[in-house]
Amino acid sequence: MTQIAFIGLGHMGLPMARNLLKAGFALKVFDLVPAAVAELAKDGAQAAGSAAEAVQGTDVVISMLPASRHVEGLYLGDNGLFARLAPGTLVLECSTIAPESARKVHQAAAARGLGMLDAPVSGGTAGAAAGTLTFMIGGEAATLEKARSIFAAMGKNIFHAGPDGAGQVAKVCNNQVLAVQMIATAEAMALGVANGLEPAVLAEIMRQSSGGNWTLEKYNPWPGVMENAPASKGYTGGFMAELMAKDLGLAQEAAQVTASSTPMGALALQIYRLLLKQGKGQQDFSVVQQLFVE
């Protein structure tokens, strides 16, 4: 049986790990929060007291961490996990980090004879729980085929974006589009309501017209328009505004490396940083609606 070490059991990592258990994989887990480890141990995972302990004798390592510095700190250096893994071990790095950081970790993995994929996800906490995530994967195609059944246990869509770091590039491009769509939708909703339109009526008109987009289809930011959207639940759940700001910052870093022009992405980043200054970073990113009504 494939032995998997899963490191990072936050809002995304915990349900992803739980789906691996449901699929029959043997799992050793570690997180800095002991309660998260204990919760998965109840479901049949083997608890580890450290990341180093988690990867002992493992075939596959999966990590889901907050930022580039955490990923590099986990894997690189004399005390990093790469120094402890046997050649041929698969490393599936599912965090959203800077493409340049992903390439750096890929290079270190290759030097150790490890198979690595950068595999950030889209779909939010709901997709993680339902096992319907989209994986955007960078690395060798042959390595992906070795890991495909593992990704399939956690997600619905598995895309090979290209070589090392390509998964991260795809992720930041996607989230830049999502942020810009959300801001534009929120701005238009506020404009229409201020001029006397019913929000649900306006939302449906735009959804069925040339302004239609994913936000209008699945995630309307105006409270009460969509019963199950975070906006109708006090902007709770979903994808936190501080994480959107992080991803927009990563997109700007990628743009700087390639001298790409991304004025809409840059403006979206400033708008989300404003939300963070207002203390709304822990709320769903659709809370940007409140900037246009308060």
C-alpha cells in the first residue's frame, strides 16, 4: 500500500487528507496545530510528532503550507526534508507559492533524485471537502502519471500546466482573473442597486448577458442573491480575502520577473490590501462588495 505523509492540515489540507483516507491510502500526518493531527487520527491516520517523523519510510510526501518561505524551510537545507527522503520518493507540493520559489525547490528535489510536482489547487474549502478540486500541475508528465491516482482522490480536474513552476503560474493567473471579476461584479451590483434595481434581478440580467462570468454564476457578492454564497452567510467560509491578497502579490512578483504589464492585477492587489487594513482579511474575498456600499 502506498504510504503518504501529509504535512499541513489547515482549512484546505485537512479535508484533502481526509479524502485520501477515504480512498484507502495509508496516511501519516503532521501539523503545527496538534488538534488537527488528532482529528485525522480519529479517522485512521497515523499521527506524527514532527515533519521528519511523518516522512520516515514514506513513498509520497504532500504538503499544503501558507507561503514560499514555509515550503523552502520545510524541504531545503541540511535539516530539510529532502535530506531525509529516499531517491524516487514523490513530492507533491500543493501550496500556492511564487513560481520562482517552486522552481528552486524543484531543482533541489532533482539533485536528490526525487520526483516533484508543484500542484496548487482551485476550488476552495468546499471543493477540498467534496473532493472536486482542480489541480494545476508543474513538472514532468511521467511524474504526474505516477501521482495521478492520488490527485484523483482529492480532485476532479487534473491539468498538466507544463514544466517546473508552471502550476504556480497557472494558479496566480487564474486568481488574478477571479479577483478582477469579483471587484467588477461588486462594483456593478452596487451601481445598479444605488440606481433602484433589485439586486437579484440585476444579477440575473448580467448573468445572462455579455457581462456574465463565474462570479455571477456561482459566487455573487451581494447578500441574499445566492443562498449558499458566502455573501449570504456574513462573508464567512470560502476563500479568505487575505489569501486573495497573497495570490495577487504572487502574480505581481511573476509579472516583475518577466516585465509583464498587469495593471488590472496591480489595482486588484491594492483593493484587497485595503480590505486587509480594514480588518476584513479573515472574511471571504467577496467581502470586497462592502467597499462599494459603505
